[in-house]
Amino acid sequence: MVYSIGQVAKKLGVSIDTLRYYDKSGLLPFVKRNAAGRREFTANDLHLMQTIMCLKNAGVPVNEIATFVQLRLRGDTSLDERYQLLIEHEKNLKTKILDLQETLAYLQYKKWYYETAVAAGTETIHFVPGTNEVDPDLARQYQQHLMAIGDTTTLALFNEVVDVPAKN
């Protein structure tokens, strides 16, 4: 079966302009054109396009994706290079995911902070009495909240992003 650029754009959830940009950037040298000059994608092209989209979504720069495509076109002689490239980008993506999870855990702490302040009608519940300084024990209170609701995943991530002072 042959797919038009519009059909491929729809299947991949991208714009036609994005596919044209990828083509101009050297990511689609495998795509054939018909007598009228229109791109014609095969099922195998779609498979490679999914790989390209995966790499793009993983934050791989376009020039490195182009390198990957060129390596693929070389065939079996580039298997190890392609494998190593994927290992490196998997490692980078896992680091980004962990960073995002830790950021989310801290954001959830701040959400809890404001949720409890809104419920109390005042932010002063989180302050050292008589000041506008946040209680140094507040992070520990949040940790106890997470333990009470059984959210050990968020607790572990939160513990990675905050320093909880030792209890005196």
C-alpha cells in the first residue's frame, strides 16, 4: 500500500509541513516520489517514520536523527552504531524523566502547601509563629502526609529534591 503525505501526517499526528521539514532536513531520503513529484510512503516508510517520531519525542536533535537514518540506509554494517545511539538516547531520556518526576513531586508539595493554606483561609499556618518565614518543619509535615496517604512513590521523589532538617 502507498500512503500520501496527508495520510502519513494524520497517522503520525503531525502536520504536512512538519513532514516536509523532515524531508528537507534529510530525514526522509528513503521516501520515493511518483511521476508528479509527490511523496509516496510505504508501510516500511511508516515504520521508519515512527522511529523518527520516537527519537524526536525523546529530544534527539534533527541532525542526529538524520545520522541515524543514514546509518539505517547503510544496512547491517551500522547495526552496532545505531544500537549505541539508541542506548545513549535512552539514558538521556531516563535522566529527563527522572528530572521531570522530581519536579512534579516538588510541584505537588507546593500544591499541598496552597491547598492546606486555602482550606485554613491563611498561609500563616505554614509560617514560624509571628513571622512570614516558612516553618522549617513543613517538608517533614508533607512527608508525614504522603506516608499517611500511602504515596511512597511521591515521597521517594520528594526526598530526592528537598533537604529535610534533622529533628532537634
